[in-house]
Amino acid sequence: MSFNVLLKKDWKQVSLLWILLVFLGIVAYTLPVWTQMQSFDEQVQDIQMNPDKYAEWFNGDASNASVEELFNPQYSYWIGDLQTLIPYGGVIFLYIIFGFLMASVLIGSERNSQMSDFAMSLPFNRNQLYISKWLIGTSGIVVSTLLGGPLMLWMIHASRYSFLIEGHSLKVAALVGFMLLTGIAVFSLALWMGSFGGEAISQVLWSVVALLFPVGILLLIQGSVISFTQNTERVYSVFERAIESVFLRVISPLANVINVDTYNLYTDNSVWQEFLAVAPLSVLAFIVLSFGLGLLTFNRAPQENNGRFFMFSNWLWFVHLMMVLCFAMLGGIILANIAYSTNSILYVIGFLIGGFLAHLLAKRLLYRFNLQLKS
Amino acid sequence: MLTVQQLSKRIDRQTVLDAIDFSVRPGEIIALVGRNGAGKTTLLRTMVGIIRPDTGDVRYGPSSIFEKAELKRDVIFVPDSADALKHYTVNEAMDLYASIYPSFDRAAFTETLTRYNIGNKKIRQLSKGQKAMVTLSLAFAVKASYYLLDEPTDGLDVVAKADVLKLMIAQVEARNCSIIVSSHQLHELERIADRIIMIEKGRVKAIMSLEEARESSVKLQVVFNDQVPVELLERKDIEIINVTGRVVLFMAKERTQELDTFVDAHDPMLVEEIPMSLEDIFRVQLGGEASVI
């Protein structure tokens, strides 16, 4: 009896998504590069055909300038740079969408059908079942990166804009590696959430919540504090430090992604050094953390609650409390900012309204809906 | 031997399994009977490790099935539908089983399919009876020692039911394997079961052979000289099935001397003991609602 059997079983479930991910991954890496180069071509052509129109930005010598010279940052006219060629946000967005989808098919959809019972009745322990799912999902992200990343690098190197990447190939490769790790991290997070959501849709919802929560709760607290204080600069600086902290980058792949300064990564050595020191290690730490916690909760998830909105009935009170708190703070912030200057009384009113509405929503979602969904 | 030891489980603050305790001997067929919601499916799912019990254990020989997953090569659970394999073709399902279970007998499986004229289609495209035959044949081709079947004949037509039962009996005869089968089709279980486990509200109400079950309760047809005495009709320990003129047909949960004396005291013209079916036993012991075709 081989572990490959489980991989085959999981492959059967997720193969279409996996192939789509690989295909779209290649597209996401290469299509933006191609369209960006088209845009460069059009701009360069326009400058070369109408040098007088651009004379003031190119100190009068645009007609004689080579393509490489037109991209020289000494000129005030900005056509683009290496950062505009690398589809950082697009690829990560694709990984988030497909990470969520694949994880929900691998665990949530199983819980929707009798496949989960079938898998649990096989002569494999739950660790093996979970590891197989993780390997299948991760392999899709790895393959799409291994095909798309090098193709993107080749496209840039083979183009007439190759000068943009000269001397920066290693940095771009490191960024591609970081995007790969982020994809795996998001997938690991979504797979972990498969132990909390009792079916596919709730698993996706919990994945969205888990992805946004660390940054979101900080922003909510920041907004709430600002509603009660005049010293906003100090508050902003404290929360900026918190969002940039290594701790938050370890517990939140989203914080890690938004903290990477892709604009200055290729030009500022200190940004590059900081990126190398923090970003890949933080996301690696998150992968280890979420994988370990995923194994733990998958082992403990009460199978009898399959089909429910939230699997761990004993923790419903905590989820309820967090929902009320978050929506209360959101309500407070929205109402406090209606006035020209932030108003603490309006915050309290908004807090109460938001909290009350969240309480009603939580009651319906966590208790009534939770039972209705039971398989 | 497969042993269920003090198995308990609470779901939503309700006790679903309460100190369930029994063992399954080699070569026997055990009928698991109980009303809807009694805990039969939960018990079967727990016995194969799908659900973790709050307390208690399921041991196969000296080892716990919850600690050694590889024991499940010899304990096969067949759920009440083939939903899990609906995206597989019959041959893909066979390959899957063959790669999971080294003891899987492809020849035996294909022979059963040929016998019942089931082609290599997607399982979701098969009829309900064919699905049942495929899932059972897959399970039996594993050549395991224990089978836990959850309502295997539910919703099948008469011919398909008979085929499923034949398949089960043939396996037990050929390999001395054990089958625990939960079903509401009591007249079928009656034909094949060696022992009955009655479950009521998560507890084992009784474990006995069919003969013991029949002896524990009694079904009487009594003809009185005059009208049927009201005292008899008002007794709480009997279930009146039918009253026609001076004739009354009733069942008593327990065969007692007091009941015999009571009947005799009303000077009956005729007292005839009617053989009890499993359905009768179910009704009198667990309060009815047997679904029998």
C-alpha cells in the first residue's frame, strides 16, 4: 500500500483546477510582460516619431536617443522600469484565488459529499490524508511558477528591453521565489481552514477571514484609537511599525506581500537587503506554522460536524465574540468619519450599531445556519 | 476478534452513543437494528474511525483502530450510498481499491460484475441497484475479515435486494468473514442474521440471537367465550395488534407467568402462540416504526 494512492485520489478531485492553475500561472507571468512591452514599444515609437513633442523631457535630444537612453531615469519623462514589467500583484492574486479554490475542493467539497467518510475509513491516518492534499496543491503552485517564472525571465532577456533586467536577474528570481512561497503559504492557510469550515463555501469564507484578520484587526484598532485621540501622527507611526514588524509578517502572508517594496527593490540596496533578510524567511515560517496547525486541527476536527458552517462547536462563542467586536469597531470607524473631524460620540454609536448587527448576523450564521447545514 | 469497548459519543450535548459494548466473532452476521436516529450509522462510522469517540475504544485483536489506521485494511465500511465514488468509472474504482488494499481480488470483482451484467460506466450513471452491487463487490473483493454495511439494501427493488443478500451470504460461507449490517429491512435481516443488536437512544438495549429474541417476547392470539376483556386491552405491557369480535391478537414485551395467569383467568376459548418475526420483536421491544416491504 503506497502513499501514491492518496495522491492519485486527490489528483482525481483537483486535476482540472490544477491544470488550469498551471496554465493561468504561465499566462499571469508572461501576458503582462508582453502587454507592458507593447506599451513600451508604442511610447518609444511615439517619442522617436515626434521628438519635438517630448523635447522638454529629454533635454531636446529625444530624436537621437537610443531605446536604452529613453529609459534613463535622469530624464524627467518616465516610460517604465523593471518593476512595471514584473507582474507581482497579478500572480499573487492568482495564487490567492486558486489556493482558496483548490483547498476548498480538497477538503471542503469532500466534507460536502461522502468522500470525506470514505477517505477516513481507508487504512491511512489523518496526517497522511492531509499531507497528500497539501502536496497536490503545492505542486500546482510550484509547477506554475517553474514554468511561468523562467518564461517571464526569458521574455525580458530576449526582448530589446533586456537592459532593464541586466544586473537584476538574481533579484527578479528571488522575487519569483518569494511569490512562489507566498502562493504556498496562502494555499496552506486555506487548507488549514478546511478544518474549521464544514463545507466548501464556509472554508473559502474562513480562508478570506484568516488572510485578512491580522492586518484587518490592526487597522480596526488603529481606526478606533484615532477616533479618540488628537495625536494621529503618533498613532499612525505606532501602527505602521506594527504592520511592518517581523511578527506580523510571519503570521500574515498578506502583511508580508504588502511590505515588499517592489518599486525600490532593484535600485535601493538597503531595500533589497531588508527584503532578503525578512520576506522569504517570514513566509517560510508561516508555511511551517500553518502546515503544522493544519495537521493538528485536521486530526482533531469533529467529522460528525461535516456540512456545518463552523466545525468546532465548542469555540462558537469565541467566533461570535470576535465577529461582534470587529463589526462594532468597523461601525464605529465608519460613523466617526462621517463628520468632518473624527467624533468619539459618533464612534460609540457606530460601535453599538455595528456590534448589534454583527450579533444578529452571528446568531443566524453560527447557530441557526450552522445547524441547517449539518449533513 | 473485533471488540467494541464502552463506546460513548456526545454530539450537540446529546448522547448519541452510550457505553456501547459488544464483540464480533468470526463468521457471524450481526443485524444492527434500531429506530431512525438511534445511533446505528454513528456507531458504524465510529467503529471504522471516521468519528472519534469521547470515551471507549474499538479494538481489532490487541490494537486500537484509532491508533493503527492500517488495521482498516481488514475492516471495511460500506456507506449507504456510492456518492464517494460517483466520479469514478467502475474500472477506476477497481484500480483505486486494488492500489489501497493489497488483498484486493480483481478476478472476483470482475466476475461479480459480469454475473450482474454491469459495464464499465461512471458509477453515477449506474442504477441504484447496480451502485449497491458495485460498492459491495468492491468491498468483498478486498477479502477483509470484517464488513460494516450501512443500510445496503435501502431503496433497492426486490431483485436487487435478493442479489445483495446472496452476495453477503456467499462471502460469509466462502471466507468466514463477519458482517455487521444496519438495516430497516427486518424481514431480510431475519433470514441472514446470527445475532441482533438492538439500539435504542444510543444504548444497546439487547444483544441476542434470533431464537433468544423470539423466546423473550410473545405474540398471542386469544379467542374469548365472551367479548374481549377491557382489562386486557388496557394493559400497558402489551401491544394490541388487532381486535375482531371475540378475537384479540397482541404482543407482550416479556413472556411472564403473570400474563399467562391473567389470560387464563378470563376463561379463553383458545390461546394460540403465533411465531414472532423480527419485525414483531422490533415493534414490541423498540416501539415500532419498522419499515418493511
